Amino acid sequence: MTRAETDTTADNPSQVEMDQPLVVVPRENAVFWMDRHGFWNNEGGRFELKKIIRRFNTAIQKDTGGYFVTQINGDRREKVYFPYEDTALFAIDIQIQEILIMRLNTGRRLPLDPDKLYYHGESLYTVAEADWIKFSERSLLKIAPLVDFQSEPYIFHFKEKRYPIQKRILTGDAS
């Protein structure tokens, strides 16, 4: 699978947007955040409008300062580093075919490597390109038939192979 086939992130900003002055909003000044379930929130509560949620999710990017979203606010472009409780990336759907494909909240599609499954508490994670990705409730329901929860460690079964699910060591990055 090529990057072009798997990467369905939002289009790059237009040149007009890039020419606007950039204002960087640090994490502590952001007025929105992502909770441990991958839901966007602000002081008014959880975001409800699907169009806004999709816009925020597809705008997630990462640089050396962490995860951020960009938005146009009047005549300026804002780069807002946002707080999140667990991780900013979530596997929101899984396609079970010859290979396993995850669809992330960002819109990106990535192959799922069963050797890179981790658990912490009741949550399941994977890692890709040094980023932790948490499985949403929907994606967990899709792959639950492939997991043996009776064994210790848990075992993921795919294509007649057994993959032990490792315990996640909680660190800031996946390296």
C-alpha cells in the first residue's frame, strides 16, 4: 500500500492562507481540547456539529511543539496547540481484509501492524511513526472477535497467527 493510497488527510492550505500572518496560540491559551475518548470540547461542553468535528480532526498536525490545528480567523492564520487527555490520534474504524487498515480521526488510512498492539487499562493502542493511536469504541467492537481476552497476555488472532498484546508503558512518545 503506497502513501498516496493510505493518506487521505485534508488538502494543504492554499497559498492565500499561507500568505496571511501566522499567530501561534500556546497549549495553555487554547479554548478547546480533546478528551480521552477523542471528543472535542470547549467551556460550553462537547462539540456536537459533525462538520466542525470533522474540520478539527482533519486539521490535526504535529511538529516539534506537539499537536496543533490551524484555522483562519479574520485576516490571520492561527496555529493552535491544543491540550489532549491521552492522545490526539484515534483509530475510528478498521477494515478487515487481506491486511488490516485503520482509519484515523484525521482521515488518514494506515495499515495496522498486529505486532504493535498495546493495552493500558481498558484501552487498546498502536503506534505508527512514533505516534500513539488509541482505538475508539467503534474500532474496538470491530476487532473484538479477533482478540482472546481469556489468555494472559491477551492474544490478537489474524491470518492464523497469534500476536501477544503488550502492556503500554506510559511515556509521552512512542519511541
